[in-house]
Amino acid sequence: MDQQQSFINLLTGQAVEPAEWQLALAVGDYYLNDRPVVAINGGMFLDDVPNIYGEIVSSEGCRPGMFITRGYSQWCPEGELGLFHICEATRQLTADEFEAARKEGWT
């Protein structure tokens, strides 16, 4: 992927340039989305959303910068498949950090 590539934030319409570590995310990696912003019903925002701990499971059929992931949180401790954009990650996690978060109930 081009290291100078930027993406458009679909909520704000602004160009977003990912950090180098975000561009390096790959299948098998883990990440944290610290206090994500969630929009529902075309513009209503939730502001008390738990952290999302994700595992990147596939890139098949995805555009550059997108992955299929399984995300876990206090709201969804069993995990849920979904689409993920690299700019959503606030930090890459090690496998040990990911497992520690699982043991702590995704807090």
C-alpha cells in the first residue's frame, strides 16, 4: 500500500492519513480502538462506548486499508465479525496484551 495514501472519513468527510504502524497492520494482528465514536441512525452519536479489542482475521475482498475483524468489548464479549478500517485503531496490541484484556473482561 502506498505509504502516502490518505482515506476519507465517512462521518466527517475529512481526509485522514494513517500512521505508519496503522499501514503495517495485517491479518493476524491485534489492535485497540480506545473509546470509539459510534454513529447510529444517520447522525446520533454515542459517547459512552467501551473499548473495542480487535483481531484482524481476513483481507479477502476488502479495499486497501480495510479488513474483516472480530471485535470484542464489554458490550460484546463473545466477539462480532465486522469491517474495520486501519484508521480506527488507536494502538496495535501484542497477543499477550490482547489475552490480558480478554481475561479482564475487555475493560
